[in-house]
Amino acid sequence: MKRIVVPALVCVLALAAGACFGATITVPGDYATIGAAVAAASDGDVINVSPGTYTENVVVDKAVTIRGVQGADVTTVAAASSSETVVSIKSSDVTISGFTISGLTSPDWYWRAGVFIHGFDYAEANNACISDVTVSKCIIENNQTGVMISLAENSMIVNNTIRSNEDYLDSDDCCRTSGITLCQCPLLPSTLGTQIVNNGIYQNDGNGILFMPGASSWDLTGTKIFGNNFYQNGNGDGDWLPWACDITVWYAVGRIKVAGNKFLERIVEGSPKHGFWAYDAPDAKVVGNPERETLGPNIPMPTP
């Protein structure tokens, strides 16, 4: 009996494990567009996208992994509507990796981005944030804002290049043009556990990273900004340039750890502007972030 029961049990467990991992869907093999693949997917599925340019605005409202299988250099999501977010994430447990994401260039409100981790609908229904969204190995460029995060916890922004996100609004409002913007929403005044790690954040017209409050202090406990390279952020026109730095934090409570980043200066009206700037953020801990003076004079400059 043992020779029969044990293999049967192994088969049942293997089938159960396979079900947990979900199905694999291919684009354009199974579906012509990423949006159609998401619509057909179930939570836990993996969507593998072949090289090419996909002209669409993608809404991700399921717990799926979407990956450009040969990487961002050959796989692009370009906005079909230049006034809408290119990739809008509205579910927990989502991973996006291996894409160039661009094309949000029309003048419009600033609640738009190349990638928007956007938990408003979920928070309104459940009084809780979405969580555990990862964006990795992407090139996010030529948008009003590169990445925007609101009503989301434990977001991971890792190993991306976020560059040349520009002031298409022709406005002095730099919150609309940053590489990464984290927004407070009065509905739930916290953005916990954000990890921004090992990214290249270059030549964005506004801040490299901006923590933008609503009307009051907000809780950023668990935020970590580690190992990023910053260069020439805050180069747009506008009166806000003196505080449009590589990292700008407003009205924050809770521990923010900023360590191991490299800040390469930019020059505005003859003065260098770089590094970390905070207003009323008493728990920020900033250590071990070398600036150009300590890096030496011959650091190679990244280009878009």
C-alpha cells in the first residue's frame, strides 16, 4: 500500500503547488496586447512579453507579474493616450519588470505618471492601502513624472533607470515633474515601507525623489533610500529650483533612512544644488551619501 499511496500523495501536492504558481500567458503569442493579457489573467499568473513596442495605457488590477522577457532595451510600453498614466497599478502583489515606459507628455493634472502605484479605489472600499508592488529593471523616461506612489505600502522601486521626466506642463510646479513622487492622501495619511534601491535617477526637471504631503504631517515609517545614483535633477525652469534637489521631503514623521547614495551636483545660477533637503522631517536619518567633492573630479556622467 505504501508504494501506491506515497506517489499519489506526491502527485496531489505537486498539482496543488502548480496551482499556487498560476499560469503563464504570453504576449503577443496568447494575446496581442498587455492589457488584453491582464484582462484574461487570474491572480498569481505571469505575463511574459516578447520584444517590441506596445502602444497602450495598461491598467493592472490583478495580482500578476508582467515582465519583458528580453529586457527594457528591446521592450517598450508607449502611451496610446499621452494624457493618461502609461502603467497604472491598482492591485497588491504586482511585479513589473523589464520595460521602457514612456509617453505621458500632454498638459494635464499631475495625478498621472509613467508608472502610478495607485491604491485609491482599494483604500476607499477597504480603508487600507494596496501593498507589495515591485517595479524593477525598467527605464522610465519622457513622462511628466516617472513613478508616482499613493495609498500603497511596501512598494519596491529597484534597479531602474528613471530619467528625463520633464516639465511638459510648462509650470513652476515641480511636484509634477519629479523622477519619483510619493503623495500623501488624507484618506490614509501614511506611506509605509517604501524601498527605493539601486536606481539611476538622472536629469529629471523637478526633484529626483519628492515626498509631497497633503495638508499635514504623514507617516513614512520604514522608508529606505539606498544605493541610488543621482545626477542633474532639478534642471527645469521655475522659482522652485532652490529646493528641487535629488531628494526632497516635506512634513514627514517616522524613520526615513537615506544611505549609500551618490549625489552628483548640478549648477543653478552659478551655485551647486544636490543631495538631500528636508522640511519638518525630524526622524530622517541621512548617513554615508557621498557627494561629488568626495567622489573625485573624474566621475563619468550618465547620458539619456
